[in-house]
Amino acid sequence: MKSLQDYTTVIRPDNNGTFVAYIPAISGCHAWGQTPDEARTELVYVFEMIQEEYEEQGRSLPKDVELVNNLF
């Protein structure tokens, strides 16, 4: 069984002064918080719910993705 540590996690400032944390490989796996740590903590709960849904449906979580920074 995969864990949150098996995935690339992105945490960035959002437009409204909060922070968003998400896993690019898993659609819908994102959370917000007032601080980066709060967003990361909320992401743990979201990941666990999504993981449970996948298990109930007999599906495997997707593979991680590699992020590429395309700064010019």
C-alpha cells in the first residue's frame, strides 16, 4: 500500500493569503491552510480519504509524477 511519502507534494501560497498543498499525481488530492504546515496536515487527511475510496473500489493509487520546472 502506498503512503503519502511515496508522492511528490507541492505546497505554495494561494491568491488569498493562504497555502495550498496538493499531490499532482492524484486528482482531487489538495488541501488549504493558513500556514504551509496546516495545509500539509490537512493534506494527510485528504490523502487518507482518497486512499480509502480507491481501496473500496478495488483500484490502486496512481504512480507518482515527476515535476519539471520550465523557467525560461
